[in-house]
Amino acid sequence: METGNKDIHSELNETGLDAVSQESARQELDDHLESLQEREKGLKAMEEAQQLLEDQLEDANTEIDRLRRELDKAVVEAEESEYLRQETENARKQLENTLYSIQEGVEDAKVTDLRDERMHRRQGVVGIDAVTRGPFIKGIVVGIFFGSILALLVFEILAFANGKGEFISLLLNTASG
């Protein structure tokens, strides 16, 4: 009987060992599965972070492209402004030269007219008709003409200084709008 007891005891030990071994293997398997699940969660989190970074990079590139377009536009506007400033400066110089030459011409004409009047004999009293005809009216018309050109030039320069563009086109836009 003792051998039978030993066999039973030995079978129980082997069965217990198998159960313990299986339980240990099951726990290790559970630990590995849990570790694998945690790694999958970490991997998913990394993939989401990667996607977020890619989206941020794409947004940054879009913003850079927008800023480049704005910079190009600003450069073109600056070049146009510089060109218009130079054109305005040239027009101002031409107008000054023209006004100077007209002023010299008027002064020369006055001197010539005075000499001519002194050379002619007076044939009577100067009436109102003699005063309002000829050089007087011509001088008024010339003065009004160049005065209006000078006023337009001043308004044009002020329009450029205020950054609103050309005065004439500004007036046309205002009248049409």
C-alpha cells in the first residue's frame, strides 16, 4: 500500500506541478499580453503625435507660403511706389523748369513791352478798353493756367505723401464710386 500511496502522492504532485506550471505560464502570458497592449497603446499615442506634428508642419508650411506671397506683393508695391515717386520727382523738376522759363519769358516780355511803349507816341488817354485787352487778359489766362497746374502738382505730391496714390485717379475713383 505504501507504493500505491506513493504513486497517488506522486501523481498528485505531478498534477499539482502541472497546474502550478500552467498557472505560471498563464500569468506570464497575461503579463506579456498586458505588456503588448501597453506597447500598442504607446505606439498608437506615438502615431497620433506623429500625425499631429505632420499637421502642424503642414500648417506652418502653408503660413510660410502665405507670408511669402505677402512679401512678394509688398516688394512689388514698394517698387511701384519708388517708380511713382521718381516719376513725380521728375514731373516736379520739369514743372519747376517750365515755370522758371515762363517766369523769365514774362520778365523779358515786360521789359520788351515797356521799351515798345516808350518808343511809340501816345495818341490819347488810355481807356478801360486798352487796359482789359491784349497782354493783360493773356497774362491772366497764363497765370490761371500755370496756377492750376501748380495746384494739381501740389495735390499730386500730397496724395503720394499720404499713400493714397495718384490724385487724378483718386478723384476719378471718388467720382465714379
